[in-house]
Amino acid sequence: MEFYQKLATCSHLSLLCFILLHSIQVQGSYFDQEYGKQVLSSAIQDKDWLVSIRRIIHEYPELRFQEYNTSALIRTELDKLGIYYEYPFAKTGLVALIGSSSPPVVALRADMDALPLQELVEWEHKSKVTGKMHGCGHDAHTAMLLGAAKLLNERKDKLNGTVRLVFQPAEEGGAGAYHMINEGALGDAEAIFGMHVDFKRPTGSIGTSPGPILAAVSFFEAKIEGKGGHAAEPHATVDPILAASFAVVALQQLISREVDPLHSQVLSVTYVRGGSASNVIPPYVEFGGTLRSLTTEGLLQLQKRVKEVIEGQAAVHRCKAYIDMKEEDFPAYPACINDERLHQHVGRVGKLLLGSENIKETEKVMAGEDFAFYQELIPGVMFQIGIRNEKLGSTHAPHSPHFFLDEDVLPIGAALHTAIAEMYLNDYQHPIAV
């Protein structure tokens, strides 16, 4: 009724303009709604295939930098789809390319590695490798990105740019992203998106927030050397247990007395080893743990002070200290900081596919994620995708031997990846030089 009332007030020329404008608005709205339905529907049609891929990967988990079979499976599927890829990166990683081969270039990333964990979930597709499990959802991440590859390839003629699909090894402590970058996996990508399963969020919903969302992380090991001897003659020894004890206590004061209470940091000593006899003071003690900060600068300062405190406490007790920040085996992860503009983009796409009621902010946590290495170079967003389904038992946290996953998430994740990339290429076209 309102439309026809407005028609009655228009002149001939303005009437024509009004009709055209109204038509464009309706078509644009219709296109958006239909696009979301179409992408999600196409992904759902691929669900059986996605589930089969995910279950194969789940049954045969591989640890960091050992994802040879997982990588081979991905390449086989890409070959079947006729999708070009480059291999290897960081031993087992690969990058598939879809689109016009011209800018803009956007990247999507999935990690492939499993955990050194014995699965305790009894189901048909339980891990067949003793002591190894996909307990963090990387099998699902890989399947969802492969699903996006299929969808994007079907829509490649509509892509206004290029998509790089980054299948990455060694997120779990191996800094696989760091090695992928060093070997050129990002190419000319100007933005990157990644997603991670979230057991707190119901399936069919996502969480995204701007700014720092995951911590900068590093590990440390310390060895304090003294002089061992019989416990009945402590004066003839230089007791490293005493020195280590003072060092551990002093480390706990770094957060409480040197860090702004509004700056989130964590220092946890997670083990102490020294001696094996009740009547012998050992010649050395070893201990270590992890450091975390919501800023990369905060982590660097914390590393510096840890070294100073341990060395100082050892010297006070006539011992020598050796500190290893484990950079060779476990490079420090930067803080994961989401770009504001790309966060808004994820929100728009999420609302289009899932509805605004299923898009929430995500919480900051002190876990680490090597996706942050990409974000140091180009804008990026890591967002959460829900897998919680109490009926299925998908309620356990990652890194739990009881971790279980609602496979309904697979087509949803594939559709989100697809729409995020395709709409980014539409929204962020480069100006044409004249």
C-alpha cells in the first residue's frame, strides 16, 4: 500500500526513477537472500562427502610436520576437482588457487595436525593410531576448507579476484604458519580468514570480535646447577633445590607486581624435576612452563624478566642458571589480533547465511594460535564456529580425550569460507588506474 501511495505523488520522470530505484533495491535484497541460501544449500548437498573426508582424517591422525597422508588426501581430492595447487610448503602444507589469478587476492586457512592424545570416545570412526587424536578439530577445519575449494571452483567464473586456500601443518606448537610464510604460502594475499571450532557455541552459530582475542605464547625451560652431596652434610653442597624454589616463588610475583592489572598475562610453572633419593641433594634441578600475554610486546617483556629472575635467584644461592626459551622447537606465537574491518565483513557474511541471531561476540582467551603470524603481515580474522550439540555429546573442550564434534558444522563452515572469500573479492575491488 505504501508503495502505491508514493506512486501517486510522483511526476512522470520522477515516477520512472522511483520505479527503477525500487526495482534495484528489491532485486539487491533478493539477490543477497538468495545468494546465502544458494551457497548454504550447495554446501549441504556436499555433506556426505565432507563427512567422509573428515572421518578418514580423524581415523588416521598425524602430528605436526608429519601430515603426509592428510596432505596426500587433500591433493587427491583437488586433482579430482581440477583445482590447481602448489606443494609442498613447510614439508606437508599446500596452497590451492581459484579465481582470475588477478588481484584482489584473499586467503583462507585451515590447519591439519593432530595431538599426541589417546582418544577415549568410543565410536565407529575412533582414531586408529594409538596415542594420537584429532582432539582440536583440525580434521574438521581441513574438510571445511576442502569443501570451500569445491564450492569456489564451481563459482570460479563469478570470482572477481583470486582465492588462496592455505592447508597448513603444525599449528599445535610447531608454528607451521611461520614456516608457511617463510616459504611464500601467502603469495600476494592482502587479507586472510581462519575459523576454529568452538564447543561452547551451538552448531549453526559463529563468534567474532575485533582486536586481541588470543594470547602471544611461549615456553621456557630452566636448569639450575649447584653441587650435589649427602643430605646429612648440606654445608658441603650448593643446593639447587633451594635456588629453584626461590626462583619459582619469585616468578609468581612478576604478574602480580610488575604487570598492569588491566593487561592480561599468565606465567605458569608446570613441572619441576630434581633428584631421586631421599638422602641426596641433587647436583641440578630443572623446571619450566609457559608464558602468555594478550600483547606481543607484553610477552617479550615477560620473557626478559623470567630470564633475569631465574639467573638472579640462582646467583643469590651460589648456583648457575641456564634458561632456554625453546625458540627452535616452539617459536613464540604473537598475539592474535583481529582486524576491525574484516571482523565486520565476517559479521555481514554470517548474518546473511546464518541470521543475525546466530552471530555473537567471542571471548578473549589466553590460548595461542599461530594464525597470528599471518596477521603480523596482513589484516586477518580468526573467528569461532559452533559445534556444541548436547544430544551428540559434543560438549567437551579441545585437547580433551573426550572431545567430539557435531559433523553438521562441516557444510556450514564450507559455506562460510566460500561466502567470505567471494564477497570479499566483490567488496574490496582495487581501483583501476587511468
